[in-house]
Amino acid sequence: MERLDDLLAALESRESATSATSIEPTEVSAKLASIKACTPATSVTSENNDDANDERDTSQRASVTSRWWRIHYRDREPVEVVYSPLATQAQILEWEPEAVKVEPFEPVRQKPDEPLTVEQEVLVRAWLRHIRETDEDMIRDALDQCNTDATARRSYLEATDKLGTMGGY
């Protein structure tokens, strides 16, 4: 214990500057640093990924489409959104003017424990009718999501609950 106290006293008596830090503050540029300058490459971060500072260039992005998008902002946490029909990166950047980066992703889906009941399907169909969704492909897609993705099912059924409490069937 005495050695620990001696070590702590020695550390506390040192100057705040070390060979790696300076007592004098340095000037900081207002220009954004490249992502490559800030984030080391890891198994999930590409060395050449500099999309966040691309000045929102959408010229190469018209062909990338997805339903699921992760949207990054300078001043808040990223959000994950789903679009139907599919959307392009260029569209997302147009719709989200504060976004600095958008990236498609595939959510991790957990299969529901049991099939969608007939009563639940009726409720989902009623909700889709309420929001004026009449396209059979979109309705089939929604029901397929309810049968293959527990989170999507929960979301649809919560929407039907809200609709029911508003007297909307």
C-alpha cells in the first residue's frame, strides 16, 4: 500500500505537460478533419471511408437503393429509418438536409415466435386501409414483414392499437 501512495504522490507532483502534451494550447482549425484522420481502420471502419465529409456529393449515389438507412448528423446520434418503396442515397440526402452521411444497412431480424394470427392480419390490413395503402404488393410486403420480423410485427400491431384507441377501424 505504501508503494501505491508513493507512486500516486510522484504522479501528482509532475508537471501537466509530458512529451506528448503541451502546456501551451495550440490553434485549432475550423475546417473539418477527414474521417481518415480521426478514425483508425478497424474491422468495421474502412481506411478509405471519407463519406461524412463529402460535401453531400450525390452524383455517384443515384444507383444505391435500400429500404433501411442509417442517417448521420453532425449534432446528434444517427437514426435508423425504413422507406417503402426503396430509396436512393441521393433521395435520402435530399429529404434529410441536415444529414452529413447516409448508409444502407440490413437490420438484424428476429423471427416471431408464432405465425401471425388471422385476427392480427385483419388488424394490420385495417390499419393499412386506414393509411390508404391499396397496393397489393405493399400489403403483401407488410404482411410478410409481420411473419418474418418480430420488430416489424410489433410496430404494425402497436399502430393498430393506436388506431383502435382513436376509434379508427
